[in-house]
Amino acid sequence: MKLQRIAVWGFLVAGVLGVITGFRDTFAPGFFNNSPQIKGKTDIILQFVSAAAFFALAYLSRLRSRMDANKKK
């Protein structure tokens, strides 16, 4: 049970960080970036898609933990 909570929070943190880096690359390209390359539109879109995938994984993990808790009752 505790491991599922850690997984949900980990997915949420990864999703939030993905959204933050997507906005950073959109509005301030190259800011806090060690690479001399500036990301293109496709890279930024994929960043947001991966963040959405992490949010979906967090939701599905939470849903499964609730279903498991209901089965035990």
C-alpha cells in the first residue's frame, strides 16, 4: 500500500516537472539549459505528451489502489 502511494506521488512529480520544463522551453528557450541546442516545436510537444502520460499513470495507479482497497473490505 505504501509503495503504491510512493508510485503515485512519483508519477505526479514527474508530470509536474515535465509541464514546467515544457513551459520553460516554450517561453524561455535555452534558459537553465547546458546544451547549446534550442528545442523545436516537436520536442516541446513530446515533453507535454510525456507529462500527460505521467499524470495518467498517477491516476491509474491511484484508481487501482482504491479498487484493491475495496476488494479487501
